[in-house]
Amino acid sequence: MTLANNTVYQMKISDYWLLARHDATINLSSFSQCMCFGDIFDSSTNELIIADFSQYFKDIHSNLEHYEFKIKTFKGIKIINEISHLEAPAGIIIFKCKGKDKIILDLAVASGPYIYVYRKLSPYYKYILPSLQPQLNELQLWEQAREGNLTAEELREKLEELKCELYKFTSRSIRYHQLPSNHLQEFFNTYRVIPLEKQTVATCLSKMSKQYTGPNSWDCLIVGTESCFVYIYDCVSHNNLCQFSLPSVPVHLNAVGSYDIDYHILVTCRDGRIYSIKRGETNANLYVDAESQIIGLVRTNKAVIVACMDQTVRGFSLQGRPVWRVIHSCEILTIIPMNLISSNNRNHEIYYILCLSDGSVHVYCDQHLCDTCITWIPSIQNNDTNNNKSDLSTNISSSNLDSTKITVERQNKNQSGKLIDYHLKKPDPIVACCFGKYDREVNTLVLISQGGHMFILIAKRSANFIPINVIQSNTIGKLNSLNIPKKSKLFMDLTTREQLNAPQMYRQFMRDLCFIKRSVESNFLKMLQSHSNPIPIAGFGEQIKLNVQVQGLGPDYTLICEVVQIKDCAMSIVKGLCIIILFNASVYHVNPVLIPVATIFPCFKYRYTAAITLIHETIKEEEIKYTVCCRKKWFVRVDYYILGECSWSLSNCAFTFPGNHKSGMYAERSPNKEAHVVQDDVLKFFEKENRPFSLVDVCGVLKNHGKTAISKALDDLSEEGSIKEKAYGKQKVYVYDQTKLPLFDENELKKMEAQSTNLSVELAEEQKKLKSLVEEFKKVTSSLTKEEAEKELIQVNEKLNKVKAEVTALKSKGPGITEADLRSVSEGRTKMINEWKKRKRIAMNIIDAVAESYPSSKKQLMSDIGIETDEDYGVSIPN
């Protein structure tokens, strides 16, 4: 039997990193500029905000009228919030805004012609980008359509004639030109009566300080638009501070400094050039011509690093002079800065992370490679049928047929890195990443792969990202480090960190403690005031979960409620429910007020909507009571509040039933089940199973009854004599009374045993026959047929004739090289390599001797003299 071997790829992670999480089912799709970290809830822990494009890429070919984008917020390993957007986000960022008495962190999302600002994930403000004047010929076409001079098909034909200028038109004309024929008339009737407006679209988003760089300064938002403009907005007054015109559409923004003092903004554009904007200048000036489309830009303390689509990474000085260039073997997907906070980074070097299309992720410092974070190693996977059957019990299946279980195992001691047992037929490249503080870990790297997987890596505290293949200068008087044990070194590092950061650590601890106390007290007070803490009662086992969302920026809102019943045991349905909305009629208008709810089945979502209009704005917050009830039973109440400027905030809306509330709280008033019902269920269970059980075992099976009711039923049945009770210490064991069971005939039992023995013998014989047939079938299927053998013989003869022809051609050219000549060439090569090593060693010894008394570094000395090393050109001495 032949074995078929397929080459698969396995992920390998560097020893400098720890794999904190790998989620293969999250199905995310994003870009690096749409990912950020920030403490948006002021809880001293950073959350992860990602703009998810997965639904857009899923529906782009099937739905031309509606796309859905999600802004997802992660805390720990959970998604705590989702915000829907109709336009594709061009960038998201966390910025500082001035509050009443402190600086507040807000979230800004650039989407379409707007910039949405969220405070604690609630809508707070919306910037509208300046509109533009539409093209004259486009305006005339829509005017003729509004007057009835053009039909839907004629308008489509006119736009088709002007498709060479279609990129200058409004989004309405572009969308109308792309619509299928069956949707043209509906779109035409809807929009032809609406005046034509041309709105620009945001393409990039960044920030910089307003007054000065410090913890108490708020930020300004910098926005690049499709109309080749860059706008700067004040986050406090919401005014447009200034604007700059560019020769091309901006793609990336990088700003340093403060607006009131001095600032410098670098803008990468679609024409492959970088433009510079400085304070006091009215126009943008050309900074660098990258000679290729730009993928990303990173600014360090002494260089500007640009990744281009021609597979190169170029380094420029701060004055715009080219310094170095690195050519990569495959395409570059993304580049982000990496500001490592570690005791090993004493020089405060700013690294950058480079993701390539072969799936590898690299850490660079200038042009030097410091670490390869992720690589893909080819391996051989055996697809033999028997091996697959034996592996089925250990693999974890998923929706991706190429992937298998996800575990972490160490390599051999002589190899570096960790192999992740995550196999794919081809590498899964990283398309988006973000580095920063996540939760409480300061050096966290979040990666999103092309397949939708999310990886969370944490840099080790002992990680030292030093350039590879770069000769380090010797320090005078430097002693060799002592071989300190790992545990002692860990205690020394902790002691040093506590000594250096003792006040900050104490303040952080006290702040966290006060925050926890305040949160507990606040939640407890809300529970007492809103009566939202249900208490379980026996005899009612439903669980209902309410998910409520508020959409809209005002004054019209849409309230969406999802009702879900969760049932652990048998099927159960809830009937006769309705939703009542109580509100202040002088402030709100709600339609409808009473919403009938259909019959609720377990694990199904039932969605209902209500339209809310704000009639009169009040300073005092008004309450809307959202109540789910039935004819004679009240279940739960969810309260919503309006907090300033029509932004919404809702209380906890996930409740677990059953609920028995104290006075003033809603509770179900249905009577408990009769005791004899519980006794019948318990007695039937013991009679069916006919083996000993404890109280805990019975409660674990009969989940539809409470523990108290089951305990009382067991006591009553034991007194009646239906079951027997036996005490073992403090625990009681119950068993069904064996005298009440029917007696079995001995002859019948012997007859059944003989029948069972005969059937076992017949089963063994049939299994033996089946095994022989399977072996014979494998032999027949594994051997070649006559036609296949003849084809293989023809192929072998062709290869043999080809090899003979090559041998004949080589012999006809004359005698080959002799053994003496080969030995002479090999000795000459070895002599030259030794001379190369000798001269290089002598030269480096001379440079080291001069560098000991040179005021600058060894690298600067070599640069001043003009010495170029083999490593500068990627040349290594052969073995």
C-alpha cells in the first residue's frame, strides 16, 4: 500500500514572544490603521478597538445596496461592544479631549464624509467634512432627470459616455453606474428629486497635541480627504483650525509637535510621494519621492522609514535625504511602529514591525533585522487512512478544513523558537497588526491574519531586540556578566522595578482599589434602586436574556430589543408576553408603545423595534421604562437614561430567570408545583435506573425541580417505604425497594444467556469474514492495474532514454576534468577563503584599537573613514 505525503506549513514563534491567545473562529478582517488601544472607560486597563470588514468582504458580491461594518471593542478575551457603520471606516484613533475637570479619552472613527466621536462607546459628536461643488455636466444630467427629460436607461447611457471622468463624479452617479438593471428604476425614482451634492470622503486619520506635549493637554484631529485636502479640527471647540491642499490624495498621516507651538506633519499620497506640512506654511512642500506606491510610514528619532510596493523599505534622514534601502524577497503587507517599554531598551529605540506576504513577521531597527517574530516552517503531513482514523480523536475540527488542533509544543534544545501545531496548506500572512498596551500588559502585539484569525503576542520582559549580524563595539573596563540563576535574577528585577517605581505603583494600587470599591458600591446601589437582581425559586426554570441597542444620533432614535430564552433541559416555550414602553409624553414620542411578543422557543432570537423621537430637550435626565410582561405575570424591567446632548446609556440588560423578588420588585406569581408531582418524578427515576443515588446525583438529573423539593420528596418516599435509605456518615444514599420489582424466571434467564452466547459466536465469525474481505479489498485497490502499469513503464522508458542521451552528449564533448585539476582548484579556493578571513580579522582588530580612543561609536568611526563591510552588502564568508 502506497503512502501519499503532502507538504503543509506550521507556524513558528520566536522565543522573545509569548502566545497569549489564538482565536481561529473570530473571523476578523481589518487594516492596521483601523486598530488601536485605549483606556476608553478610565479603568486603568486598555481595550482593543478594531474595525471589522469581514461582513463587507462576505457580501460585496451578493449585495450591492447595503454593506455593514462593525467597530468591535475587546476587553480581555471577550467582545464587550459592537457599533455598526454604513460607510467603510478609513481609520480609528483614541485621542484626548478636555472634560469638566480632567482629560477624557474618546474614540474617533473616520467613515465616509463624517468623523464620529464616541465617549465611553456612546455617540458624542459628529464632524461633517466640507462639501464640494459637483461637476457641471453631471449636474446638468441629474437636472434633466429631475425635470423628466431623461429616463433611467437614458441617464445610464449618458453616464456611460462620460465614464472616463467618472472618478470626478459624486458617489450617487458612481453607484448608479454600478447598479444592475433590475434596481435602476427604483434608485432613479428615489434620488432624481433630491438635489445633487458632492461630499468628500475621509481617507486617513491622525492626531497631535493642541497646546503642548503632556498629560494635561488635549489633542487635535488631523483628517485627509479624497478631495486632496488635509483638515485640522479642535476637539474642544469643534472648529476647523486650518486646512492644506495637496497635489494628490493623502493616504497616511504622521504628526509630531503641538499645534500652538510647532508641528511637523508628513503626508504620504497616492502618487508615491511624501509631502511636509509645517507651522507657518500655507502649502504642503515635497519632502521625499519614494518612486513607488507607499504602504506605510514610521518616524523614529533620527529617520523616516517608508515601506513601498516594490518590495523595498527605504530610510530617509529627517531632512529628507536617502540613507539606506532594504530589498525583500516578497511583497510587504503592512508596517507599524513598535515602541518597546523595557529595561533592555535603555536607548529608547523605536523599532518597527514588518509583515510580509510569505506569512513572516519581522522586527527591525533601522535597516537591521532584530527578530523574526513569526515564520512558517514546511513539514510533511501523512494522509494515510489508518493514521487519519487514529488522529480523529485528538484533532479539533473547525470550519477551515486546512487547520487542525491548536497546541503549543517546544522544539529541541538546539533549536530556537516555539512551534505552534497549527497546520495550513499555505502560509496565512498577517494583514493588520497593532502594538501597545493591552489590558495591563505594556508590550502586546495583536495580529490579524488573512484567514480571519487573531493572535495576541506578549513580548517577554527579558526580550532584548538587538540587531543580528552587526558587530558590537567593546567597552573599556566591561566585565563579563555573572551567571545569575533565573529565579534570583527575577527577584532582582522585581526589586529594582519596585524601587524605581514605588510611588507610581502605590498610586496605581490605591486607584485600582478605590475604583473597585466604587464600582461595587455603585452596582449594588443600582441593583437596589432598579430591582434588577432576581432570586431563583423552585418550580420555574426559564432563562431570558434581553439585548437592547439604541441607533441614531438624534432627535430620531431606533430602539432594538432582542428577546432570547435559554433552556438547559427539556424544551419549554413561553407564551402571552408583550413589551410595554413607559415614558414621559411631554419629552418623547414612541411608536409603538405596546409590542406583542410571539411564542418564544428556546435559543431563538426575537427582534422588535420601536421609533423614539425627542420632542423637547430637558436638562434633567428622563427615564424610559422598557417592561416585558404577560397577562398575569411580570418578568423584568430594563431602564434607559438620556445623558446630556441626547447620548444614550443603558443599564445591565442580561437577566437570569427564574426570579422571585422582594417587595417593590417584579416577580412571577405562579404557584409552586405540587409535592406529589415531584415525588412521582423521583420515584419513576429510581424505578427506571434501579441503582443507588445521593441527593446531589438526583438534583443533577432532575433539573426541573429544586433541591429543597427533591430532598423533601426523598424523605417522604423513604417514610412510605417506596425507597430505602442508607446513611454513610453525613451523606445519605437512596435506592428503590427491590421487593416491588417483578421476579424473573431462572429458566428464562438461562435461555437468554445461551442465546446471547450463540449471537456472540456468530458476530465473531462475521467480523472475521469482514476483516478478510477488507484486507483483500485493500490489496486490490493498492496494486496497479494493467493500464496504469503500462503507462508507468512508458514513462520510465522515456526517462531512461533521456538520461542516456544526456550521458552520450557529455561524453562526446571530450574528456572531463581530472582528479588532480579538481584537487588543485579546491586547494586554491580554500587558500583564498583563509586569506579573506585573515585580512578581515586584521582589519577589524585595527578598527577596534582605534575605536577605543575614538570619541564616537565604532559604527560612526567606520562611517567617517568610509569603510564598508561584507555585512553591509549581505555577503558572508563561505565555509
